[in-house]
Amino acid sequence: MRVRFWGTRGSLAKPGPSTLRYGGNTSCVEVVSPAGTRLVIDCGTGGHELGNAIMAEGKPSRGHMLISHTHWDHIQGIPFFTPFFVPGHEWDLYAPQGFQESLKDALAGQMEYTYFPITLDAFGGKLRYHNLGEGSFTIDDVTIHTRYLNHPALTVAFRLEAGGAVVVYACDHEPHSRDMADGEGDLCGEDLAHAEFMRGADLIIHDAQYIAPEFAAKRGWGHSTVEYALRVGRAAGARKLALTHHDPSRHDGAVDDVMAQLSTRTLPDDPELFAAAEGMVIDVAPARTPTLLRLGQEAPSAIREGAIATVPSMLLIAADPSIAERIGKAVADEPVHLSYAPIAEESVKLARRRVPSLLLAEAATPGIDDLVAKIVRDAGHDVPLVLVGGEGPPSGVAVDRLEEPWSVEYARTRIRTWLLRGEAHWERPPIPVDEADRMAALRALDILDTPQEERFDRHTRLAAALFRVPVSLISIIDSDRQWFKSCFGADMSETPRELSFCAHAVAARSMLVVPDTLKDARFRDHPMVQGGPRLRFYAGAPIYAPGGQPIGTLCIIDTRPRVMTEEEQSLLRDLAGMIESEMDMTRTVDIASAR
């Protein structure tokens, strides 16, 4: 791949006589693949000159712009990127998506009337907008992997693989463990995962805005030190390391001094180290044995279609009320449901009422590992834990730590990242509009938590045999759980409602058939698909109460994908109807006995 730097300055454009050699324009990097695919990573003020160069080619351009995040210094060039305004030019834009906003909305915001004389409507070229999360996607001959970075805005790193060569762009990133700012010690936790994401890169382009002595005053601002960048580049086994996002206060001579001092810390096997400079061109050839991330067909797609449909939930465990107040402010403007347990023992009850997507716990909480184990057992899937307070790498089952001092704004972004990373991108079942009537009809049947009965078990045995599946269930959808009246081929009594495939059929009041869960965006990342029992096929026919309200399903499950014919679907509906008759018979007998 051919890499060219069009902007290497961080935070604020600083063109002038003191920045002639390394450049004063903010972040913009152009990458061209062996097949000629043009990628632009970030479009700070350096994007203006790149746009002019593209127009000078004298032909319509086709390109792809990858935006790491939408802070101004990374998008300021977009309103001045000439190809966007000229008919015949065609571009796709990609950027990380939060809970509600989209890339197009973010770009429209910086071009509102108050701030800019024209809007997105002035773009004459053909533009398409794509929202990103963590995962992978492909553009022509380039495979792109994304990973969230540690920055006070939702930010992703890009790993580009093409022709056997690997280029990683990781800009606007702060060490997860603040002790790593000096580049000393062993990497662990998220810092180690960051290095692993860059493993074997031929070129890493890494944020290096600060030097270690400056870091204490800049904690929480979301940038790396040059010492940390060298440390993770070394751990990644990179061949070349370009330090970028130079501090706007650091003139060319100061950058030289930083690089000279850093060179005294290098080891024989360290990557070739240099400071990125505007106009620099690097031809990146693959190593003899390229290191590619082979994630397989089950890897999640980084492309996010539409807004996140469900409201993520958080559970905070903290005896200190000031922590609860600050965390509450951090999520006040986010579509997040926050539950708070000042006493640790209350957390398990709260988690049963609403399964959390994320646990935050004061670091001093006693027995936190055991509490998490109980919550995970009840939830039926892993729930990430983040410690609040304390120092150093997280301990026990925790995945990360929110170290003091932290601002409300910093916590907001970190919470976004933890939730979006932990968010299995599967669709939760909606609540039916007639939920109150549905629950009243279910209660009237008086079937919940009743003992196993042969007259129901024979239907699940028959369904399993008829359709040649290993599992068949009679599932009843309660207000917050899925309870099984009969289980064939599975040993369970209930699950949280949000994990229920059957709840989707109940909400839709119709048969639900999923031939292959891994090929269905609604369920591909579902805990029961990615983990036990690795469900691949599902079909559920609603079971209705006498008044016509759907209360559950008869469902069949397989660990292999399969196709279900219309005739088979009709047979499953017939069996569900027979179960309705059994339930109605029970209700009739009960009424007669009461009389």
C-alpha cells in the first residue's frame, strides 16, 4: 500500500514558519491499495489540499473516507473537500456510531447555518454514509478491522490489510493504564489488547501528542505519549512506527528534540521510528510472512445499519453517593437505563429485574467477583464489569477501570465504549402494544410455575421427532422472563425475556423462522448463538390464550442451519393449536371446579 500524509498536527491547525517541516494541518492520511482503491483516513484541514490534488487528476474520483471520530480537528476539511461538491465524484464515508446519532447528522452539525454558509445539500457528488462499530468489513481488495480507542469521544482505530501488507491507524488514544504513560512496565488488560490489535503491522500510525512529563496535567484528554506509542509498537512487533498528531505547541525543532530523546530508549528489534510529516510518502510492502487477523465467518460486521434499537442498561454498585451522582450526570443525556445499588446485596435483585449490559462497581466493593458470578448466572451470558476508582490494571473478573481523577465527560465516553463493545448487536424483542391485556390473559390461565406435565411433554417430544431437531420447548413469555412449561432436549426452567427468540414471535403475533442465525443480523451476535448452546436454527409458532392474546410459543431448535418448508410451518402451527386446547381445557376444568 502507498501511504501519504496530508496532515499530522493534533487538536488545532498550526501552519506557519515554525511548522514547515512536520506540517501544521490537522490529521489526514491517504492510502492507496495495490488494486488502486483510495482510502482517506480522517479529513482534518489537510484534507483541503488532498481534495485539490484529486481534482487536479482531471477525472471523476471514487474513494472511501474513514473517520476515526468527529472531533473538529478530524473533520474540518470535509466542508472544503472539493470532490464532494462536484457531480461525477463518488465517495463512501464511514465513522463510529453512538447510541442515536449518525455520521450524516454529525457532519450536518458542523455545517449548520450558524457556523458555515452552506449545508450538506450543496454536495454535488454522490455520497453514501456508513456507521461503524467494532468488527470488520471489506472495501474492494482491502479488509478493514476496527477497534474502539480510549478518547473523550467515540473513536476507532483502523487496521487495513491489502496485498499481504498491514497498516494500522490509531489516532487520539490515551493509555488505559495511566501508569503506562512513561512506556515502562508490562502491558496488560486493554493496553495489551490494543497492542494485539496492531500485531505484526508493517506500519503503525500512532497518536503521540505528549511526552511523559506532560501527561499528568493532560490525563483524561485522550492522547498518548511518545513513550507509550513506542511501547505498544514494540509489543505489536511492528516494522515501522510513525508518530503523529503532534501537539500544536510543539514546533519543528521541539519535535526533533522529542524524537532524539526517544531514540535513546529504542531496542535493537524495535520498529523503525520516525515522526510523520506532511507530504511524506511511504510504500508499505508486506513482510515475508504477513500477520493478518483471521476472524472467520462469525466475526461481527463493523457496519451498523440504523440506530441501535434497544436502550442499554447499566447497573452501578457504589456505597459512595458522590460516585452515583457523577455517573448519573455522565449518562443523563444518553439513552441508557441506569440502576443504582448502594448496598452490594441489592445488585442481584436489580439485575434480575432488568438484565444489565454493563456493571460498574466501586473498587472497594466487598465480594464483587461473587456478585458478578451470580448476576452472570441469572443473566445467562457474560456481563462486563468495570471498577470505579483504585489504580492500576483491573483485578479479578473486571475488564477495565475508571481511574481517578475522571471527569463526567470522560466517563460518558468510556461508558459509551464499554456499552457498545459489550453490546452484542442482536435485536431485543419489543414489548407488544397490548402487553397489559396479554399479561392479564396469561395470569388468568394460572399456568406459570406449575409442575411438569406429561400432556404437555408429549407435544415437545412429538415436535422433536417430527422435525428431527434436538430441542423442542413450550415457552411462556412472562413480564420479565421466558418460562418453560415443557423442555425436550434441554435442561432449563427459564431465561431473561430479552434473550428469548420466542418473545419476538409473541410480539409479532406470527410464526418466526430463522434458517441460519449467523446469517441473520438480528441474531448473529446473540449470546445463545455465539455461546452455549450455539443455536443455528429456530422456529416458533405462537400459542394464544382463549381471548386471542399470544402468551408463548411452541418452538424447535437445532445447532445446524436448515430450511423449513411451508408445509412444516403449518404442522408446527397445528401442534401449537393442540397445546392451546390443553391450556383451555385446564382453564375450563378450573372454572367448573370453582362453581
